[in-house]
Amino acid sequence: MLAAMKRIAAACLLLLATPLYAATAPLLLDASAWARPRSGQALLQMPVLRQAVAALGQDGRLVIHHPPGEDGVVWADQLAHWLVALGVPSGRIASVGDGGRDDALLLQIDHNPKGTP
């Protein structure tokens, strides 16, 4: 168990040290990708999450645009909790229920958002 946690922590550090990607458009995390069995290691393998976390940089905030309704809120909360468990500070994650799709979360990176350090 401890060895697995060390591997996940090391992977998170590598993930955060990855060069920044230009986040010109929101990234899509579709329902089919999220429906697969989840673990810390499985999430670290998802290209869209790797891209989103890498694009955060030192001053970014991840905004999760989720479908309206309870299912969308639960989905966004699950993702946020997983990201926090993998080392993303909770204060750098926000979610809003204005996603235009029922089958995907839109992940958008805001740099230097008002009200954040």
C-alpha cells in the first residue's frame, strides 16, 4: 500500500512538472472515459487530465463545467475529489453547472483568476 502511494505521489510530481500546454479551448472528459474503473493510477493515465493538470502551472485554476442537475454535480465533485487526492490544491478547482453537454465535463484553465493567489 505504501509503495503504491509513493508511486502515485511520484507520478503526481512528474505530472505537475510536465511542460505547460496551451489551453486555448476547454478540454473534454467524456462519460465513456469516466465510466471506466477508477484508481489514482488510471486517472494519471487519462490524457485529458494530464493535459489539464499540466496547464494549471503556478497560477491557474481548473474550472469544471458540468451538466446541470444532480448527476452533473456528483460527476464534477467526484473528479474534484480525485484531483485533490492526487495533489491538486482544492482552492484551485471550481465547478459550475453550465456545461453544454450531458455526456461530458468541460475542463477549462483560468490563469490569474480574480480572488485567487
